[in-house]
Amino acid sequence: MEALLASIGACKGIVAKSFAQLHRINLKNIRIEMKGEIDPDGYMGKNKRVKIGLSRISTHYFIQADNTKEEIQTFINFIEHTCPLSDTIKNAPIFHTFVEIE
């Protein structure tokens, strides 16, 4: 779970760095903290009604930029909409599983 959360945070950071100049954000520094909520009773099989994976993912941005609060919020909205990893989780892909016995 930690690797997944770190990957999402890294993806959002890459989007921020890649698009800041295009959005006229004078980004001096950005730090992104990710948190996930999980009930271990789900994946441990103790409670069948509990979700097995994360039930909530939260992002906390710490930004230093010479922009207005509104400009920064618009940019954050762009990041949240553009991050490919977040999109993959929000709009789950079709999974295929293949097994070969050798």
C-alpha cells in the first residue's frame, strides 16, 4: 500500500513539475503527502463486509509559488484531473490474469 501511495504522489509531482510553466505557476517548491485508509479486517478475512483494499486516499499539497490562491487551486485541480495513475485508480481498467503451468 505504501508503494501505491508513493507512486500516486510521485505521479502528481511529475504532473506538477511538467505543467507548472505552461500554467504560469512560478513553482518554487512542492511537497506531496499521501495517506490511505484501510481496515485490516477486510484483507485478513475477519469481516466479509469490509473492503479488502484502501477505502480512502488523501492528498495533501504543500506549495511555494508566486501565484494567487485561486491560480494555485486551479492548478491543483488540473493535477488531480491529469495524473495518469490517479485516473487509472478512479476509472479501474479491465484486469486479465494468465497462468502457465510449466
